[in-house]
Amino acid sequence: MSSFIVNQVKVLLSRARSRWYHHKQVNEASKIRDTIARCSGKSLSARDKKSCDEYAIEVLGHKHFAPWLYVYSLISGGFKEGWIPDNYYGAVVVPKLKGPYGSVSYLKPLNSAIFGSDVFPDLVAYVNGVFFDSNYDHVPTEEVKRILFRDHDRVIFKPDNSQQGSGIRIFDQKSFDISTVKQLGNGLFQKFIEQHYIFAEFTSSAVATIRLTSVLEDDGKVSIRAGYLRFGRGRETHVQSKSHIRVPLDLDTGSFYEVGYTTDWLETEVHPDNAIPFSGRSVPNFETCIRTVKSLHCKAPFARCVGWDLTVDSMGRVHVLEWNGDHNDIKFSEATQGPCFADLGWERLIAGQSR
């Protein structure tokens, strides 16, 4: 087969992938818009829709970027120039400002090698059939259980490439079985954090997580662009994207916004499971959370925008549970706190970019 034909096939496949990606994104945004309109009665004004369409076409380069702008406008109460639609972020920003480097975050056992920090609650990694401790020293199979539960009643296992809480398992000494663990594939064991009482009053079974979004700017400085809390539901053992409650945070103080959101993007002033209000509460030790994220991002500067999942334990200590260097979530923050990236010139990255 000639190189010309091969290149043409590659071009056609790339275009097909791009169309499918944007088709899925448009459908997702449209469903959210319909749900908001049906359940809350909010509707997009003709003026805001026109602004969204014009911005999508004239600034970002295509009408398929408009549906997420519709959602943002509904949530915030009107159109704001400078927003980054989620599919623009995935199709343009991620390839341009991260490339393959952001995908390293999927390989969870590399935390120690990249960051060399004890803020990660990592205990033991299982990689390609071998167990390692946090210093990458070999751990004999018969020693794994003893090490994991030497100082902890429970541990959590996160497989590589786990996203949105999928594949996560929690073990205690009774449920731990080495043969079962080996079937889970490559991944990382972390100690189970006893969360701060401020979080525990909302949900005691799942550890609440703080999502902070940081950006490495062109001058090498790291800034925090967005932040929100994620609470679990019911008896879930860990926070899951399919059911969580999200509450935006004031980046200066760590205070909860008065209004949180369900997975359907519907507003709620209280946690639906216990009617506890979000207003009047703040993330404990929030300044340390900010400093920690900034410091860690400087050690992984190749991914220009990173989503960090942290929590604060019962003693007020900050723990980083994982980092998301690939297509981390920005759409919720853009809708509730944004535009978060308007000063970075990301809208000018469109030239020559595709997905």
C-alpha cells in the first residue's frame, strides 16, 4: 500500500474520530441542558444563545462548541466571554498543552518517582506481577498483607487507568485475598483516610475529596484556577462520578458555596441524604491544600493543567489521593466559577488542532 493511501486513510480515521468525539459531547451537553430546563424551569434567552453561537464559531472555530456554552450560560445566569467548552478543552487544549505527558497520571504507582512526596498515602504497588513498596523495593507476596495492615485497618486499591471512581476496591484484613488482588491488574494500594469531621458530617462512609485545578502558566508559575468538593451518596464506600454531589469553593478562603449540584446539574443547598446545608462551612487547612498543589505541579510541569484530588484527615493533615493530568474535568468549574482560564489565550490554540 502506497504512503499516499496510508496517509489518506489516517486522515479519514482522524476526521471520523473527531466527528464521533464532538457528537458525543454535543449529546451530553444537550441532555444536561434539557434536564436543567425540565426540572428547574430555566431557559436560555435568545440573546445568550446568539452570543454562545457567535463565540463558538467566530472565536473557537466551530458551532459544535456551542452546546457546552449553553449549559454554562444556564448555570451562571448568562453568557460570559472567555469560557472553554469541554469538547474544545479535550480536542484542542489537551493535545496542545499536555500531549502524551498528561497520560502518565493514569499510572498510579509512579507517584513516588515523579513527586517524591509523602502527601500521597501510597503503601504498596502491584505492577506487572510484582509488588513494590513506596520506595520501589520488592515486597515478597507473603509480606504484602502484613505491610498493608501493619498500621491500618482498611486500605483502598486503585487500578491503573481507573477513572470516575470505577474499579476501586476497599479491603480490610478479613476481605483481603492475594489471589483476588493479582486479578485486579496493575495498580496502587493507599491507606484509607479517616476524614475530617467537617466532611464526615455529610457522609461518613465515603471520603470527601477536594478537586483543585492548577495551571502552569507560560512564565513557569503555577496558579489555582478552580476548586470544588465532591461528596459521596448513601452507603457508597468512595466518591463516584455517577452519583456525587459537587459544591464549589471560594479559592481565597476555602468556604463552601451556598449551592451545590447533583449529577444532573440541579441545584441543592443541602446534601440530599441528610439535609445538612453547605452554607457556613469551609475546607479545613485550605491554605495547605493550595500550597501542596502548587508545589506538586512544579514537579510535573509537562502537563500544563492538572486536576488534583485531595482530602483532609481527622487531624487536619492534607493528603493527595491522585492527580489527573489528561482530560481533567473543567466543565463544572467553568459553569459555576468561570471563566477560569480567560487570561491564558487558550482560544487561540485552535489553529491546526484536531481530534
